[in-house]
Amino acid sequence: GLPFPIAIPNKLTASTLEKSRRGEDVQEFESLKATFNSWKK
């Protein structure tokens, strides 16, 4: 089995995952550095 318990996602998590699957509100970055820099803003 898995080394952690399996849980059903809450409504916010489920909604966020569904949006990601549809490509909504998804950010893409050219590099890891660009990703980290976006968090500083």
C-alpha cells in the first residue's frame, strides 16, 4: 500500500484540480528560476 492515508479532496482542491485538467488558470514557465521568481511578486 501507500505510505500515507488516501483522502477525498475538499471542494476547493477538487475544483482546482478540475480547472487544471481543463487548462484554466494554469501558469507555465520557461525555467525553474522563472517559477521561483514569480513567487516573489
